[in-house]
Amino acid sequence: MDNDRVDQIIDKYQGEASSLIQILLGIQTENHWLPKEALERVSEKLQVPLARIQHIATFYKAFSLVPKGRHEIHICVGTACHVRGATRVLDTVRDLTGIKPGETDLDLKFSLETVNCLGCCALGPVMEVDGKTHGKIAPGKTADVLKNFE
Amino acid sequence: MPRINSPSELEKLRQGILSDRDPEKPCITLCSGSACHATGSGDVAASIETEIEKQGLSAELDLRKTGCHGFCERGPIIVNHPEESCYFQIKPEDIPEIVSQAVKEKGIVERLLYTDLNTDEKIINESEIPFYKNQKRLVLGSNGSIDPKSIDDYLAIGGYSALEKALSQMTPEQVLEEVKKSNLRGRGGGGFPAGRKWEESRNAPGDIKYVIVNADEGDPGAYMDRSLLEGNPHSVLEGLMIGAYAIGSHEGYIYVRQEYPLAVENLTIALKLAEEYGFLGKNILGSNFNFNIIVHKGAGAFVCGESSALMTALEGRAGEPRPKYIHTAVKGVWDNPSVLNNVETWANVPLIINKGADWFTKIGTEKSKGTKIFSLVGKITNTGLVEVPMGITLRDIIFEIGGGIPGDKKFKAVQTGGPSGGCIPENLLDLEVGFDELSKAGSMMGSGGMIVMDEDTCMVDVARYFIDFLTDESCGKCVPCREGLRQMLKVLTNITEGKGNEGDIKLLEELSEVAKEASLCALGTSAPNPFLSTVRYFRNEYEAHIKEKRCPALSCKELITYHVDPDKCQACMICARKCPADAVDGDKKKIHIIDQEKCTKCGTCFEVCPSRFGAVNKISGESVPPPIAEEKRIITRKSKEK
């Protein structure tokens, strides 16, 4: 992500230091992660210490300081999904991809995340891959879904 | 659209919208909330549009994409107006039939109607379906009839008339008195009287005051706030405007999770329209009242649902709470008086102003007035959002509205209040739902998550699950929460893995006491509740885990083994083929055996074994029978012997 684009996002929020979270969200949404250079640019433009930016970037769940894989797997571990067996789904996906929640594989193919509730509890347990919801997913069915991704 | 400058102009506009609308004109409403979207309502909408085009009906039939109807179990949902016949689990290929039979012929598509589970009777109207019949949908009711992206739809059902009434006929003091009289209590968790909060802010010194919508709905398994913001955003805005008028605020914030993209989208559209029509900005409806609203997207932190943490986040910092010996109503955002209420609380305000506090206080119990929206989820037949009057029993919600537990399983507990709440066992099911009643039972109202658990749910694991969640979400500012929860999690994890020791329960109780007494904010003080309530009602399960290394619910992975019963196995190969770990040894006509070394305990074999065989067992607390001898594994079918 180049500095011009970062500047545009900063300008959208009138460059106010109180909009720091909104600006970081803007970069995260567009770039899927927060590169060091972008954070330095934000720090410089808003006159906010880099340490404070890193505090925020590590405090909130939406931010990632490392690049994400091509495909993002979200496994809902909300309470409703939990009582319907989400842990077993998660364990199977971990075995299949070889990564833990919060990690990305070395080929940058998959990133695995757990989410606390996707709010489609009627479909639990739920796995979401690249925004597409796979409802009532049994551990045994996860392999069929994941094999379609390159 | 020219700005509306006075109450009379608003009424004229409303009459204009109504006279342009023919209530007899056929209209299909389609649930387009996030949950139905996940089940494919987007494709259904496209299919309806194509069909309208194909049959040349664009002048005769309207399609309205509404918010969540609540009955998520059966989504996507279509209601055909004006007949109000209601169809469930619609797929794109059902549309031609619905359009030609139900709309054009004014008939009924019987196969898509709701079938009563007890009587097998087909039910045509939504209001007759048990799920809806026993609810009181005051706040959620309009969700199913308006397009959230259209302000005209909201005006057509009387929208913004409460704002008009407040601004033109009431003084701010009168509005405040009405809300105080209604005894509206906060729907976000604590149940603090909204009127008292408002009054405190109104009387607090300072010219700049803020009103805030807390839409940082973080409880796992709860999504009613999202549903309201997605389905009826103007009702929340209207409530916020009225609150601002009452306390003398000119700036409002909506703190909404960025994980709710549709809610953010609909909210942004609603704000834009409200501004265009003149419900926001300067001199609203000619009353000299000025007000603006800013949307702040939350970046994902459960603790930001706490008022002081949320306000810190609004200031652009990491959302950590602060001690509240001075209320946020007096010193909140940038140290200015700030009133923060939950989405549902704000949405109740227009109703109270329109219909009066006397009407509102007629609903509910002595101390809890009005209705409450719950998200009824987990091991329940009818998953969905339900709105019920306070004072209804848990039994009525779970069995009358929710349709009970699926699959002939036995009810075990219902968890309310999210991670800060607790589990309520079967013998307390006749408890009346209210803020104080639930607290007395060791749980709380919370924001309205209601997770039903059956005999297969392990209560120790549930406690571990919530403490795990809270350990992860603890902001780390105070020690009792940060360190105490971490220790509790360690002990609970050990118990669920069969490594529990005598004295663990006592240790957990001590840790709970400290966290409850000494934590900085409500996240920490209420964090031990999931443990305390489960140990209070299900102590025997804890003891079975610790003393017998047995999980009575057969749920804790480390304490169970899967075993194929050689007497029941029909050697059908289904489990062997489906096993992701290749742990099932067997062949056609050769009884299957699970290789315990390879087994990852994912439970696939248990789920896929045909129920007429039921050959896969879960064993806990006893040793696995040795595999049967090789020569006994061959099955000779009786039919073939003849």
C-alpha cells in the first residue's frame, strides 16, 4: 500500500487524531493487514507516537500486523456453535491446514481465525470461507469445502 | 427531497406517502437480514426480480427486502401481502410457483407453508404460528414490514411521530419525566434505569453533552441489536434524537461493530436520509433543536461493550475501562456528560413517547417493564429472535415459542446473559424473566442471549468455554481479571482433560471471590458467573470429572473414546469412508474397529453411523473393550445363507 493511498484514507477522516481507529480500520479493510510503513505514515501525519498506534493495532481484534493468506477461514466459536460441536470442526480444520487460529500457512494459501459469533446461530456450527457461509458443517465435511481452494 | 421544516409538513408528507400506497396491491416481503442472507436470500431476491420481469408484473407486484423476521431456523422467509400467507425455507426455484400461484391466482403454495410439529397441520398466517403467536413484538415487529433502506417505509408506519410529539408538544423535562415514569431499564446488560441516567447527565455541569448508542454487541450467540440496526435503523435513531432533546445534547455517536457490515450500511443510509428529510441537522422540525450523529466502527474488543471502555475507544484510544466512582453520565467522552444506552433501549423510547409511560408500565413485572428481545439459540428446535413481555417464564420461551429440544434429547440448562451470565437448570424453568429474577438465580438478563443446552452439553466445558473467552477478551488493565481468569482457565482446562485434583473446586471458588470483589469493571466482576452458576447447579459433573475422570455428558474430548459395538456393526463402511483420520479399520462384511492411536475424536463416525444401527458408542470413565478376535469379524448375512 503506497503512501498516497494511506494519505487519502487519513484525509477522509480530516486527519483527526481521535479518528485513529477509523483510519487503521480503513487501511486494514483495503489491504487486509497493516504494514509497518503505513503505520509510520499514520504516525507522522497525525502526530501520534508509533507506540500508541501499536497499542491500538494489537489491542483490537480486527487488525493484523502480518499478511493474510489468499483465503480466509473463519470458524464461529460462539456459544450456540460451541454447544453444537464447533470445537470438533475447528480441530479438524487445524489438522487439515496445519495452522492454528491466528496463523497463516507458509504458502499464504489459508489464514485461520476463530470468531465469537457470526450471528447465524440457526446454521451452527458455521464455517465461513472468503465470506461464504457453510452452515451445519460436520467435521467430516470440512475437507470437501477446503479442497476447492487453490 | 426538500427538508421538512415543521410538524405540519411532516404530517402532510406522511399522508402523501400513505395515499400513494395501495394496501391491496400485491407485495412480497423477503427477509434479507444477515442470517437469511447466509441461507441464500440474496439468490431468492434475484429470482423474484427475474420472475417479475419475465411475467411482466412490475406494475402489479412489489418486492420489499425487509430486515430480519426473527424465525431464522426457517429462513429465508417470504410473506405474500395482502393475504399475509407466509412461506419458509424458500429456494430460488420455488419463486415461479409462488408468483404464479400465490400472487396471480391468489392461492396458497401448500408445500412451503409452516407445518405444526405436533399436529402436522399447515399454517398460513405468521400470527398463527406458535413461534410468533406467543410473542409480543413491539420493538421487533416492524422489522418484517419495512425496507430498512427506505425512510418512506418508516414514515408510513408512523415513524418519527414520537420525535415530532416530543419536539412540538413536550418540554425536555416532560420527555425525561415520561421516560423515568416508564421505568425503562437498560437492555444491554445491567438493567440500570435509563431515566435516571438521563437525568444525571441533564443535571451535570457542562454545555457539551453526548448521547451514545452502544451497538458493540459482543456476547457470543446474541444478535438482536444487529437485527434491529439492520431491519429498523430509524427507530434507533429516533430514540437517540428524543434522548438528546431530553438531556440537552447536540451530538450523538453510534458505536457499531465493524463485523456487522450490513448494519453499518443500513445505518449510514438511514443517517443520510434522516439528514435530507430534516430529522438531523439544525432547527429540526422548526423547533430550534440541533442534533447530529456520527458512526464509529468498533474494531473488535469485547470489553468495549463496557461504557467507560467504549467511550475511551470513541476518543481513538485502546478501549480500556476506568474506575467509575464518577459516572460516565457526568464525565464520559472527553470528560463531558455522556448518556450511553443499548440499541434496544433506544428503540423503546419512541414507543414510550408515542403511547405513554402508563401503557408501557402495563407490560411486564413490577420491576421490569416492557418487552425483551432474546436470541434463542443452541439446542433448540426454533432458533431465532423472540420478543416477549417481561414476566414470561423460561419454560414458555423454550417450549412454547422455541418448540423444545430437537432429537428427543433432554433439556439440561439454559444459559442467559452471555459470558457474564450463568446457567439455569431445569427445576428453575418456571422462573419469570426479569432483571432481578435472573440475577437471583445466579445468572443475569444481559443483552439477551439465551443458549439452550441439552444432555450432550458438558457444564464444566461450558464454564471453561466462557472463562476462555473472557481470558482472551480481558483488557489486562487490572490484575484480578487478567491473572485470576488465566488461573481459573488453567484449572478448568485441567478438569476437562481429566487432570483435575481434589481441591480444585475450592481453588476456583477462591479465585472467583477475588475477581468478583476486586476487578475494575463489570467484565471482571461478573466473569466468574459461568463457573459459579454451573458449580451451584451441576456440582456432580465437576466431581465426576475430577474424581472419576468421567464426562457425564460424553463431551470432553480427552475423557471419551469412540468404540464400535461389534454386536451392532453391520460393516457398511460408511464410517470408515468418512473418517478424516483413516482410523477405522474394516471392510465390507468385516466388523469395523477404531484404531485408538489414530483416532482424533472428531466424532464423525458417531454422526454418520446410520441411526438404525447405532453401532458407534462414546465411552467415558471406563476402559475400552479389547478389539474382537480377527476371525469373529467376518459377517455372514443370514439372507445369503439360505
